[in-house]
Amino acid sequence: MGGSVASVAGERTIETDFALIGHQESWRAAADVLAVLRGPERTPLPDDEIKDILPWIPPRPVCHVDIGSVAGAKARGLYIDSFIPPDRLEAAYVHENIARVRKAAACAIQAGAKIVSLGGFSSILIEGNFDQLPERNDTVFTTGNTLTVAFIVQGIQKMCALEGRNLCRSTLLIVGATGDVGSGCVRCLAPLVGRVLLSARKVERLRRLAAELQDDGVQVEIATDLQRFSAEADVVICAASLASPSLLLGRIAPDAIVCDAGYPKNLSPTAEMLDAKVFFGGLGQITGGMKFAPDFHGVLNRHPFPDVVHGCLLEGMALALEHRFEPFSQGRGFITPERVDEIETIAARQGIYLAPLYNADGSFEDGLDARWNGREDESMGERPSRTVESSY
Amino acid sequence: MEPLIDVNCSPMECTSLSRSAPIWQDILAQAMTGELLAAMNYTSLSEICDDPAEVADALEHSECERGHAAVFAAEGRKIGVEVCNNVDAKHWKRLRDAFLRCITERDFIGCLIVQEIMLESFAVASYSRVGNVGPGSLGESFARIAAEEGEHVDHAMAILRAERARDVQRFDDKVYRLHLDVMTTLAQMLAKECKDGHCEVCHASCVKPSLFEVSLSAAELRGASLQQYLKTLDMLGIPGEVTLAWVAQLPV
């Protein structure tokens, strides 16, 4: 940051269409954010200093985000970090973390954001309890989970197509099935698969969800213990709210397709799934351009493809580009296939599509990009601009 | 000097305090030095005020800070230690010099920013933490003085907000310039380890590695101080993304 703050301070008078509330899922990511803020001329902070300093930072805006639509619309937003320390996502810190999300929400309201997306644990903490947010004036909040569900479902369908699998003969396991994202995925995918296995921590919620599906004629098996299912799953969605990547799947088919849609990631790095096709789900790509000021490209969106963002945050962006400032996703139990279709359509109209599929080892589809994802009705002849600046 | 123990202490407190008294001695010395420096700053400020009410206000604040210094000295005596002070210690002197530069420029607003926003943020936050863990009246005194210093900040805030409203760009540029000067020094003072040698206030070796013995840590005091500073800047209305970068760029 240079000597003058005037240019940034002056920007406050510009309308804020959307705000994105998030937090870093690892200390490495947090270190990278602080390194950008310190600037290239200063030595990056040592890890121990980062762990000492970050928990004291109050929630606040980190950067401005300008986005564009393929339809020519533009929107301006803010990324607000709640600065929840990556090692304090456990239940023991829930009250402290809710307070952080509330303060971040207050920052968004103060900035005059018209719509706010709650990323990562932010939505889990507030989910279904929007009255816990500060007084809102004209600001609306969305968990963003409907678009996350849309991208998870699209990802599963695409991965099945890439692997030559027949989804309708698959056994689908959803871990974290009773959560907002998990239950949304169940409702979308249950009618398309052969068999459904649902896992979650709370058995009562599982029973309620199973009853809802059985009313629709879907055969469902539920268990709180992943080892207790009678069959091996060959399509798995991990959508549990875990504080760290600690999930060991156990009974799944050796060549299962596994979508890790958690933030932080669900799957333990020690999970042995030799022939499984694991990919990170719930991600979309904004093809009309995205620009951070200061430049946090590749830092706030740590993906091997440009302009890839979690679906929950993209939902707020898509709605802002569409000028639909409404609380589209409000928490547990409201995500239906119809709402998923609706947000998919809105997102696609603004040039926001399923991101290329990848995992920690790399991409499943080098050479493809968002223009070829989740889109059937537009010309395939012209590649989208990859140069963000060119959009502005 | 062998610490004496307050005769009113319980046997358990006596044992505990005799072991930790040298730590409290250094904590009190830093606090007392800060209060005396603040008193000097307010006296200097009174000399550039045109409005008699402002002169009176500054002198009253100066007296108040001297009173705080006296309280810290008295708390030291209660646990049997002599609390020294050194306003010429290297970090404190640099902070005083930064303030005096504002005085030389007859920059009343600059003085308020240095004293009320930067130095008081540090005082309020660190005294509050010490107040939480300090034994008996020592802890109570830190907590009470933290609250009083907080009132000073509130008083200045109205003046500073009004000044910012007049010219946002000029005001924020001024805060940033003073931040580079003052907060860099404070950050060095608050670093987990004193890398530049002895601070010239601690009575023996650096107290920071021993703070854990009284349930404190240098990292905690720094973190709380920077948090308070950021919150105070928020109250002024300076954009959070701007002040975040300022703080992230401080030395550690």
C-alpha cells in the first residue's frame, strides 16, 4: 500500500452491489493473504507470527471485487474476511465465530452492500438464523448454498460422463446429508440414481429427510456410522461441516467418484482411495471477468484455473449482476431442484458456469474451461477472455 | 532489591507475589513510563492550544496521567518493589519525539492522533489485559485506568471525526504518515522479542519471556493493542481494508 489512502477512501462513495464474507481454510492461505497486504518489498511474516496476529484482527474488508457478465453487466463488491483462525472452526469456538460473522455482516451493511453471500463456515454459523445478523437496512443475505448445490450436481453428472458411468445405476452416498448443501444435493440427485445412502451426525434429521424422499418413492438407507451401510457407494458427495479435512470414507467402491464439497475440505489426506476419482465440488467460474483491488488473484481464489470461486460466493455475484437483490438461499431445508434450476439459469445468463473439475493432483480436463461446462445453448466457437483486465 | 510482601496478602498470595514481583515491577515500570510520557505530551499540547478551554483540558489530562503514574508507583510499593521510569528509554523517546514534531508544527490534530488514537489504544488494550490477570489492587488499578484512558479516546474521537469530515483525504493521509512514524516504534516495542537490545525500562533482563508466569504474553499484549488500534481507526471511519494493510505492514 502506498503513501496515499485517498484513492481507496474515495471509492467508498461508489455503490457496493455485493459483499462476500469468508475466512481462510488453512494457515497457508492466511499467510498468503497477509503477504499480499504486506507487499512484495517486505519479508513475509513467519508462521508463528501469523498464528499470533491473525486471531486478533477484527473482521473487515480486505479488497474490492469488480465483476463482469458475459451479458455486459458489471457489479462492484467487497470481500470481507471474518478472520476466523483456521484452527478455530470447531464447535468450541462457535460463539466467538458467530460474533465474528456478525461483525463481518455489520461491515457489509455499513458498506451499503445490497446483497451479501456467506462463504464457508459463515453460512453454517448463521444458517437458518438470519435474525442473528445485525439490523440490515437495505442489505439482504444469502447463504449461496443453492448455487453450490447446482455446481456439485453438475460436477457429479459431468464426472460420470467423463468416466463413462451410468448415474441411474449408481449408489449415491451423501455425507453431511442433512445439512443445507447435503439435503439440496439429495433432492436433486435422488431421483436420478439407483440407490441412496445418507449419512449425518443427527439421526432424527436423517429420518425426517429419508421420510421426505420415501414419500417421493425413493429408496433410502440412513446411518450415522459410514461403515453400517449395506452397500458400497460408487458416487459420493462429501458435504459435511468439518473443521478440518478428517473424513475417512471406509465402505465405498474402489473406483468410486467422490466429490469433496467441503470448506474446509472434508477428506483426510490420509484417506486411501487408490482408484477413486476425487474432485473438488461446488465451484464455478465467472467468465465475464473478475478483478481484485488490491490484487488477490490466486490468493483469495486458490484454484488452478482463473476466476474460479466457490458457488456460495458466486450466488451473490450472479444475483448482483442480475440486479436481483433477494435472500435467495436462507438456510437449512429450502433448497429444491426448482430453486437449483432457477439459480443455474441466472448464473449461466451472467456467464457463471461449473468450473473445470480438479483435485489436489491437478485437472481432470486440461484444455477445457468454463465455456464448455454446463452450457448447451451457446456457440462453442469463441473462447472467453482469460485476461481479467481486458474486461475493464 | 528483595521484594517485600504486602502484610495483607494471604500466605498463598505472598508466595506467588514474591516470585512474580520482579515481573510486575517491569510491567508497572512500562506503564508508569507511558503515563509520564502522556503527561508530558498533554503539557506540550497545552502550549499550542489557542482556546483557553482546550488549554485547561490538556492540562487536566496531563494531571490525570500523572495521577495514573503515581497509582502505578504506589501499586509497586504495595508489593514491595520500586517502580522506575525512563521517558528517555529508546522506544519511549522516539514516541515523544514523534509527538514533539506535531507540537513544532503546531499540529493539534496530529497531536490528538498520536496520543489518543495510537498511544491510548496501546494503553487501553494492554492495561485491560493486565487488569484481567493482575493480583488484587494492582489488577484493579490497571482495569480502572484502562477505563479512564478509554474515556480520553472517546473525548478525542468527536474532534477527530469532525476534522475528518472536513477533508477525508487529507485527514487519512495525515493518519497514515503518523502511523508510519509512531506505530512502527510501538510495533517494535510490542514485538514478541526485543531484537534491538535492552529497552532501557525493564530493571534487569527483558520481561517478555517471563510474562507467561503472570498469565500474560507479549503476543497477547501486541495482538490486543493492534486490535484496539484497528477498532479505533474504524470508529474514525477510515476504511477497514486500508487500515488492515497498514497494520499488516508493521514490523514484527
